[in-house]
Amino acid sequence: MKWKRSERLVDMTHYLMEHPQQLIPLTFFADSYQSAKSSISEDLSIVKETFEERGIGLLVTVPGAAGGVKYIPKVQERQVKEIVEELKSELAHSDRLLPGGYLFMTDLLGNPELVNRVGKVFASAFFDQKIDVIMTVATKGISIAHAIARHLNVPVVVVRRDNKVTEGSTVSINYVSGSSRRIQTMVLSKRSMKSGQRVLITDDFMKVGGTMNGMKNLLEEFDCTLAGCAVLVEAEHPDERLVDDYYSLVKLKEVNEKDRTIELTEGNYFSKGGN
Ligand SMILES: O=P(O)(O)OC[C@H]1C[C@H](OP(=O)(O)OP(=O)(O)O)[C@H](O)[C@@H]1O
């Protein structure tokens, strides 16, 4: 079948977006569409220009015999601002207030379209960095971790708070989480990560930072490197926070459980240099 340019453009765009952060040789497209590499190069220039104009992402070309083209999911500032405002609007409802200054977010974390956009925003912040693994802790951070991982094309490891025989041999650490200052345990299968890997840790909510700090400590047990931290919502915390280098999209400034009011502002994504 001889493919027309319009058909090639549709199909190659679909293929590129289904394979983010993967280097695809031009010969793959030339063979798929029975077209000359020069035609494919012209096609890719159109895709690249449109992706960048529409804020879909970047199309990076790697020259040489082992080269090819790679789609890098990357959002524009206006898209980040849109999702931050949407999150603030959703989270401001007083019926989300929970004891201890936490917010009910499970419905948002179960919204695939929203979580996918959150994942792309955080992936954008690390689009040009080497990330090998996305780590989170069960349970509410899992959907965000998978969304980031999809856009960065890396695996997810989920830290548990209990030991399970199905995890094989494990590494565990104790940490203090939440304002209750409870001692909790983090457990991760020894098979989860290899020494030297660069790990992005994420979670839905950060208050004291004990949970994020616990995951940082766990990385040391695996001889892995912390590449970054990303939380959907951070809570204003008067005391010294256990984790200070992170991206957040929304900040929970003030909670008045008596008046049932919630004050939210944008997180530190832009001030931290998020793309
Ligand atoms: O910054 P910290 O003070 O440590 O608190 C943040 C923790 C607490 C809460 O998890 P939980 O609701 O305890 O657990 P799960 O995610 O399993 O619901 C949230 O999802 C973060 O993981």
C-alpha cells in the first residue's frame, strides 16, 4: 500500500505519542510507509512544528546511523497554569476537609484524564534529565506515579507499608509520617531497583514531609540517587520541613476546620523552574 502524506502524518503522530521518550529510527517509518527517508524527514518536520506550536511536546532528532526521532512530552506554561487553577477550584470545596488538615483527593486521583495531565506536567519538569524509576508509596500516590512514568517511559516502584510474601526478599526502613508523628514502616522488594539508578519520588500530598523523606532514606538502602521529588499538593507546614527540594502544583495555605474554609495557592512549580 502506498501511503499518502496525510495518512503518514496521522499514523506517525499516533505512533510517536504511543511511544514517548523512545528513539525511533527513520527507517522504521520509511519501511512502514514504503516511503523515501527524505519524505519521512519532511513529514517529521511538519509533526515537530505542529507539536511545538500546539504545546503537545518536542520532537528531537538524533543524527547518525544509530539515530532517529524521539517524542518528548512537554507542556507549556499556560497548560500548567490551567491545571493548577482547575485543581485549586476542585480542592477548595469545604467537604474535602479531613481531620488533621488533610484533604479528600481520592476522586481526583481516580480521574484518569486529570491524572494524565498531572503526570505530563511533572514529566515536563524532568524532560531533559536522566530518570530511571518513579517511586511512590501506597496508596494514593500510585496513579500519579504511573502517569509520570508513562510520559517518561520508565517503570514505577510502589513502596508498601507492610511485608508480603509475594514481594520476595525486601528492604524496610522506619520513618515518622504525618502530624501524628507515628512511626511507620516502608517496605520494598529487593528486586525493585538496581544500584546507581536515578529515582524520581512522588506522592499525592506532602504535609510534614516524613513520607517523602522516608522514600529518600529508602533510596540510600538501594544505593540509588534521588533525581527529584514531585507532589500534587503540599500543605503549609510551620516547622522545618523534612524535604525541601520538590515540585508541587498546589499549596494548602490555610485550613480552618471550625469555619470549614480552605485557602489554596499555586505550588512552587514555576518558582522551582518547572517547564
Ligand atoms: O508528609 P506527611 O506528613 O508524611 O503526610 C503525607 C502522607 C500522608 C498520606 O498518606 P496516607 O493517607 O497515610 O496513606 P495512603 O496514601 O495509603 O492513603 C499522603 O498520601 C502522604 O503519603
